[in-house]
Amino acid sequence: MRSYMDLVQAANQQKKKIGRVVLQEQASELEKTAEELFERMRANLRVMYQAVETGLKKKEHSLSGLSGGDAVKVEQRRLNGQSLVGDRLSGAVARALAVAEVNAGMGKIVAAPTAGSCGVLPGVLLTVQESGNYPEEEVVLALFTAAGLGMVVAERATLAGAEGGCQAEIGSAAAMAAAAAVELAGGTPEETAHAAAITMKSFLGLVCDPVAGLVEVPCIKRNATAAVLALTGAEMALAGVKSAIPLDEVIDTMALIGRQLPCSLRETAQGGLAATPTARKIQLTLP
Amino acid sequence: MARINVFDILGPVMVGPSSSHTAGAVRLGLMARKILGDEPREAKIILHGSFAETGKGHGTDLALVAGLLGMLPDDERIPRAMEMAAAAGLKTVFSAGDLGDVHPNSVRFDLKGATGHEATVLGCSIGGGQIEIRGIDEFPVMLRGDYPTLVILHQDLPGVVAQVTAILAAAQINIAEMRVSREKKGAVALTVVEMDQKIDPAVAALLGKMPVLKRSMTIDPLV
């Protein structure tokens, strides 16, 4: 899949959702039945939702001791009716944090598209699903929409922080979540593209600078902020707001910026936040 | 390599925190176990580069041992791998070392098995949970674990490779890729055959009867 606009066109021609087009294309490419692929994706969705549940319960810390327990804090405040931004956004924040914390604590997650960005899609999708009481099948289809966009990003650019910085991991996850949210909420194929483009533009240039080289600081909290930006992009696109720059060109720009990033800002823990005095101090205290 | 698909994007299902340092490490341990072809009892594990530097915080050590015990990357027992190794009678010794001009995420296993098999395996985790085995004993190899694979150590004599391929052809097994390397002319050679179909035990037995064969192992693809 070279172009997301091709997917939009195919969906319009066939009068189908993008998720359905991706599912059919993959069934023929992988020589499997659509049902088989659908069930495998359903299993992935259930792992995602299980991780949300686990992460909202546990207060344990990661191996390094650098992270853990934050999802519970946010969720508690929401449950107490104290949320500043409202139930829905605060739920997305807590859930994205929850999954990212489960990952840091050696729990089971689905890389989406990477382990470091695994909280964004579950955080966004579970929140949108609740908002409209959508059946599980619709959410599974939305995962195919997200995956279709991820395949385009993988072909035109990269999903690896070591190659493209955080914009390639968290930025792609957020764009995928925005497109999936729009399709789940009943938006048109064009609107999924605008949502993804608007969202990805907010991440252009974001560097990968993990403290001590671990997938914790700043990665876990970026999952939460990315979930909110994805919902923001979806909100705009569903209202008819358009991205002036088409999605495919935004993806190409992300690739270009990734190549222009110095090595120190691409997952080497040599620059950015990883090079701060505090990060250096933290590094010395690790086992 | 096959074209990228939706489950490469939304997947793997894995125990965190890192696809390269955790999921890939489990797969490296599992490949090493398959190459040993025995229940591992002793493992000397040398971590190189980023595996040595950030491995602890990523649970790389736990992941490698979990793989040696036969676990897959989504096994929720991975965090308890050390206790499980102790219970299974697997002794592990870790050290950091320079393995030379290799990938930054590299590891070397020196393994001894329950029935006396020994193997040295060099591998690297190249990202997204994908791995490459780059050395078996003293031989450079290139295995990704994508295909059913036959690894044979044999005398370097004319006709050995032909015999192997004849047995495979008779069993209707299609060869995807094949490489032969040797220490020196006439000494021990290593042949690696990646195939489209799995070898059934009858074919493996036929291969085992070849007189020049020192050892052979069949490795199922990793999931």
C-alpha cells in the first residue's frame, strides 16, 4: 500500500469502509479468508483491552523503578468526578497511560505500531467505542483502518524511532488512531485521511530521546498526550475541517524530517531529554 | 522477506517493554534452544552493545532465558524466567563483552544440553522483534527463523550437498535458500537449507543415515 489516497478512492468506489477494503486486500495477499484475519485482529483487540484493565488496576513500578502508578492516579480523579477536561478525554489519558505502563512492567501488549507507542490506539478506540456503544466488530474493522494507514507509513516513511524519531512511532500511532476513531464514529473515508493528516502534523519533528535508553521517560506520557491529539484530530475532521496538506504528503514530510534528524535524537539516548543533567543522574542510579 | 502485512503493524502480541530488546531477545533464546536441539542445562550468555548497556531495564536477560526455556514473546511468565530456569535445572551466567563487528543488539550463547549436546550461537535483534542468527559454532550463518530450516554439519566432500538436495527433492520439499560454508577444504562444513515445507521425521531419519553427516537439526519457523 503506497498511498492512503488510493485506499480512500477504493473505499469510495466500492462504497465500503477503509477497514473493509484493507481486510479484503490482506485476505487475498496473505491467501487467508477474511474471517480468519478478522478473528486474529479481534484477538489483538482483546489483548489491548486486557492491558487497559490490568494497567488501571496495578500500582506496580517498572523494572527500572522509573515509572508506574500514574494511570491509576488519573483514573481515580476521573472516577471522583474531578476531571478537568471531562470524562471522555480523561478516560483516554488514563487508558493510554495504563497500557504503556503495562508494557514498561513486562506485561502483555500489542505493538501498535511499536511497543513504545502501544497505548495510543487502545486508549482512543475504547473511548470512542464507549461514546457510541459500538459493537466489538466495528472496532475490529477500525483496527484494519489503522493498520492500513500504518502500512502506508511503513512504505513511504518509517515506524521506527531509530530511523525517524518519535514522530515515526507516537506520531504514526496517533495518526492511525485518529483515522480509526473517525471511521468508528461514522466519518467518511476522506475524513479519516484529514484526521490522520491533522494529527500527524502535530508530531512532525518530535525526537526520540528515551532517558537511559528505556521505553519509559518520556515515552509513557507521550502515549497519553498522543491519545488526546488523535481525538482532537478526529473531532476536527468529523466536523468537516480539512488538512490543507494531503495525508500522503504529510507522511513524506515525516520521512524527510526523520532523515534530517541527527543520530543523537533517534533512539540513541545521546540527546534531547536523555542528555539532561537529571537524566544523567537517573542513569547512574539504575541497576 | 514477505511483504509487510497488517499484523506486522498491529503486532506482535508481546510482553514489553521493547520489541527489539525483549520480544526479539525471547526469539533469539528460542532459536538458540532449537539449534542446540536439547534441553539446555548450562548457558553462558555474552551481551554486546545496546543489549549490554540497556538490557537490564528492558528485561533482556529475562527474555533470553525465557526463550531458552522454550517460551514465546507473548508468554506472561517471561518476568519469572530466572526462577523457572532454576526450577528447570538451567544454570545461566551473564557477562558483557565485545563480540566484534556485529549489530548493536547482539548476544552469544555458549550452551550445554541435558544429553551432552553443545552449541555456540551468535544472534542479533534487528528491530520490531525480528532477529538474525549470524553464527553457529564457528560458522557464519544467516537465519531469520521465517522458514523451516535444516542445519547440517558434515564432512566437506564432493556430492554431500547433492545427496541432501536429492533426499529433499524426493520428499517434494522446495528449497527457498541454501548456503554452504566450511572451515577449510575437506574439513567440517555447515549447510543451511531454508525450505517452503516442514521436514517430516521420516525424511529427517533418511538425512540422519548419511554417513558423512556429523549432526543435523531441523528448526521450525518462529511464530
